[in-house]
Amino acid sequence: MINKSSCKIAVVGATGNVGQAILRILEEKGFPIANITALASEQSVGKSMSYGDKGILTVRPLSTFDFASCHLALFSAGGKISAEYAPKAAAAGCIVIDNTSHFRMEEDIPLVIPEVNPHALKDCHKRNIIANPNCSTIQLVMALKPLHDVAQIKRVVVSTYQSVSGAGKEAMDELCHQTKGVLVSDPALPHHFVKPIAFNIIPQIDVFREDGYTKEEWKMAVETKKILDPQIELTATCVRVPVFIGHAVAATVEFSKQLSSAKARQILRATKGLRVVDSPEDYQFITPIECAGDDDVYISRLRQDNTVPSGLSLWIVADNIRKGAALNAVQIAEHLLEGGYVRALPYSLAS
């Protein structure tokens, strides 16, 4: 049986924000360095990547890599790269865990949050590709799932406050440079974003659709339906804020039957992966800066919504690089190993 000590893993996009976080988490969870391959584009080949205190990995070229030599491949190099190379890796017998949006809504590809729908992994060999959900969807659905199990959710109204790290390293650099510039009265000229991001907020993430919603807002709605329940109605407004790490979600949830805030707080506190910090009288609530580097999804500001017969409002915060991307991918890998889904090499899809 393939386990942590024998599983060979390729990390595609190893030099990016998420790729580096995947390497850190794999090391933290005890995957041996000898079984890890760091892959990236030609311009990054030869770079050295730290693997905790276990040693250094040298980046190898994605274009010539033989995926038949690996059991799992964790992709975080962008949608175009995943579109080209993930099917090749899957055809070679390697199970792909993809962090991009490219495969998420394809019917025969599981979209998985391990704490929410691990049963979906049973279909992993249909295409040998598993999709990681959108970062904001992950933290939202983590909070919704245990409440939905008790009092079925009818509708969710969401506003997100998403850090620039969700748009990559160049976006983080732009915030840094613009902030320094504003403080010395230099103009904050946007390059990565359509508007200045320093000391500002931008109500657009991803491209606009014909219906007026952005693709990010659409993702939250359709992914929540696919992961949790197709009957849930969801409308979102997604906003980019001048924060480096950590996404926040303000959610107002309407249920099909009464659920008190006290009962909801009890349910959420008992749920693995969630942490409730909610004492307004003592100013106990979580902000993005406090969750950076943590694996849990934090819940604060839990209260009744008095505008509907049965509703709650809550504030949900998480590290978008860890639980919103890298950690979720590694947790999927662990579930695949624990469930016996990872097959010995060599393996052919035709067999």
C-alpha cells in the first residue's frame, strides 16, 4: 500500500506563492524530501527551493518531466498550464490535484474540501484529476456545512474582502510598491490591478460576465452548489482589499428552519478545522492579520439576522494561501493515501 513514506509527489508551480506553501506543508506533514520533485517553467529551472530543515530541492523543467514516475501531482501554476499538462499527467497514471479553476465545474471531476465532501474522492479515477475549490469558497463552505446539516440552508448573501496574495506575487509587489509611493506622495499607478490598490478597495476580482457579476462571484455560487447542495441560492460581491495575506467573508445565511446563534456557535465549535473566536464585548474577533500562517478557518461576529424568519450573519476569516489553496490540496493527497486510492507505479489508465 502506498503511504506517506513511499508516495512520490510532483509540485507543479513550485516557485509561486502556493507552490512554496505546498512544499512547506508537505514537509510539516512528514512527506520525505527524497520523494518530492519541484517543477516549474524553464525560467525557474535550477532554482533552489527550501524543504523546511530537511534540505534543498532543485527546480526541474515541467516541459520534459515524466509524470509516470509520480503517484500524485499538485498543480498551482495557472489555468493554462493545468489545461495543457494535467491531462498528460493523468494519462500517465498520476493523480492530479489542481489548484486552478480550469477543471472545477466539469461534471466528472471531483471538487473537494476534505472536511466537507471527502466521499467525492471515490470518483477520482474517472479522469485522474481532482479540483481544489476557490479560496473564498473553501472557507465559506467550511462554515456552512455543519449548519446546513442541522438546518437546511436556503440562501446565502456574501461579501468577500480578499487579500492581494490571491492574485499572486506580482499583486503583492504592487501593493508594497504603491504603499511606499503613496507615503512619499508618488502617484500610485496600477499595473496588475485596474485601479490603485494601496489605501483603496477594488470591487472586482476576475473578469466581468454578461450578467454583471464577476467570474469570482460566479465561482462562489456554482462551487458551493457543486460541493454542498445544488438547492442553495447564493449571491456574492467579491472585493480586493490592501491586505497581503488572509481573506475575510461576511455571510448572511437564511435557513429553512429556526437555528439560534447559540446553537450555531455550539455546532461550529465542535467542527474540526473551525475555530470560533466571538466575544464582541471584549473585542474578541479575528482579522486577516491574525489568521496568517494558521490552518483553521475562524468564525466571529455570529448573530441573528432579524430581517428573515430564520437567519444568521457571521464573519469568516482564513489564510487564503494555506487552507484556501495549499493545505486543502495536501489534505486531499492525505485522504487519497488513507483511502487506498493511490496505486502503485507503473500504472496505465488503459489497464
